Amino acid sequence: MSKSVQITQSLRAWMDVFMHRSMRGWSRFVKTTGLSMQQFSVLMQLHYKGPCGMSELNERGHISAAAASQLVEKLVQSDLIEREEDPNDRRAKQLSLSRKGAQLVEQGIEERHRWMDDLALNISPEEGALVVEALEILVRAAGQLDEKI
Amino acid sequence: MSKSVQITQSLRAWMDVFMHRSMRGWSRFVKTTGLSMQQFSVLMQLHYKGPCGMSELNERGHISAAAASQLVEKLVQSDLIEREEDPNDRRAKQLSLSRKGAQLVEQGIEERHRWMDDLALNISPEEGALVVEALEILVRAAGQLDEKI
DNA sequence: GCATAAAGTAAAGCCCGCTTAACTAAAAAG
DNA sequence: CTTTTTAGTTAAGCGGGCTTTACTTTATGC
């Protein structure tokens, strides 16, 4: 078996294990919040990409402006995000996470991270060094991939 | 920084990169199929766990029997799964992927694997050996985690 | 300045997926 | 053999989320 095929296969095997676990945990968590996936992904977006206007939201989420407006309305009602007028363009709104929204996102991330932590406990220190090195390589490679797009 | 904290942090960093990429790709793919997430997850379940009856479906999916029945009905209509009477218990049904359903699942998995393959291209052979070794450790550790539950 | 474009909202309507409740058919229990 | 339980379906109804259309308000182009 060639080197590159071997890498590919290892990555695929790991992906299968990983996806299965994390997807299940994730959708379970989102369910407990009472929010829809869409709603939660708006929160995640605000967390990772920072505050933005309505238009960014509907473009990135591939939904209509009206849909985005209604989505946001609910999140504002639930006190999870804040919607303020943009001082530079009074038509536009600035959306940002409220304290409560930020906490919820943090909690979700924590949730996702939990089994990573459990996993770490099943790895010996010697193996750990190897794993750390390998993951750094992977994260770097993933970054290079993004640049190329 | 202690060894175990370092492992944890590397795992978390990788998870963030990985989840972001794969979730986005996945939901995009599912959208192209025209199926809902629920519907697709039934297909995935049949793929990974093999044929099963209706009751397994609603228990595993945390939905009512009625919901499962309707879900399955649509998938049968779309010719993605097959529903046959269980010869041993004529009340029960055996659900299995149709040829078309299996192809769709394969396609979805292929889709998920694609960027793993691109990633492999950004890794040198020397790094690759390290990565392969590390991923094997991780898959094994994940397996041990499952056993403990 | 006036027409046009852009940002967002409101309302009406549609489709989807879920739930409950009632039902059929078969198996198990007694 | 009758009763009860189990597997699954059907139908009615609700709510969510989306779209379209119409509208308001603000900015931009000529």
C-alpha cells in the first residue's frame, strides 16, 4: 500500500469514528436548548465570525432576507442576540450575541469538547506526544487547504 | 503545560477545524439530495447498523412510532429503502436499503471523505507516517471509550 | 431634488414533520 | 379460546420555517 493511500485511509477511518460521535452529541445538545439547527448556527456564526448585519446572515445561510429576519426576531425575543441600528447606515442592523447567547454557545462548545477530553485520558504520555505532533500537522494542512480556495 | 493538557488542546483545536468543515459540507450535501436530515439519518443508520424493524428506528431516533412510519413511507415511495414483512413475525417489517438508497449513502460518504483526501495531499510522506500512527492511536482510544459505556 | 436601489420588516400562505388518538392485524398470555 | 400486548398504520391537527409579496425607511446616483 502506498504512503498516500495509507494516509487517506487512516484519515477516513478516523473521520468515520469522529463524525459519528460528534454529530450525535451535537444534535442532542442542540435539542436540549430548544432551538432549531438554523437558529443555533446563527449563534455559532456570530461567535466565530463576530457581529454582522442581516444581509451577511441570509447570504451565508442561503436563506431569504425575510427568513433571516424572522429567525433573528425569535433569537432577539429569547434574549440570545442583540439587534441594534448601525450608526453609519440607519437601514442596517448590527447583530451580536447577548451575554446569554454567548454562554449558550460556550456551553455547546464545551459539550463538543468533552469527549475529546475523555479521549485524551485513554492516551499514554508517549502516544500523546505523537498525537499532538500529528494534529498540528493536520491543522496546518487544513489551513493550507483553505487558502487555496 | 502538562502533557495531558497539551493533548486535550490539540484535540480541541483539530475538532474545531474539522467540525466546521465537515458539518458545512455535510448539510450542503444532504440539501442536494432533497431529503431532510432525519430521512438521511435513517439511511445512514441502515447502512451502518444494517436492516432493522420500525421499532428500532423510533427508539434510536427518539421519535414516535407514527413519525417513523411516515418517515419510512416517504423513503419507500422514493424507492430508497425496502420494507418487507418479517417472515417470523407478520406484524413486523424488515427495513433495508434499496440499491438506489445504498448508492445515495455511498455518495454521501464519498462526499465527506473528499476533503480528507485533499488534506492528505498537503501532507509530506514523512509527516504522513506520523499522522497514520497517531490516527490509529486515536481510533483505538475512541474504541476503548465506547467499551466503557 | 428626484428616481432608484438597498436593508430590513410584516403578513399571508404553503409545506413539512411531528404528535395524539383511533385503528388493524398478529402474537403471546392466561 | 379469549384477553392482552405488541408492531405498525392512518388520519387529523398543530406549529415551525420557508417563500412571496408588499411595504417602510434610508442611502445613492444622476
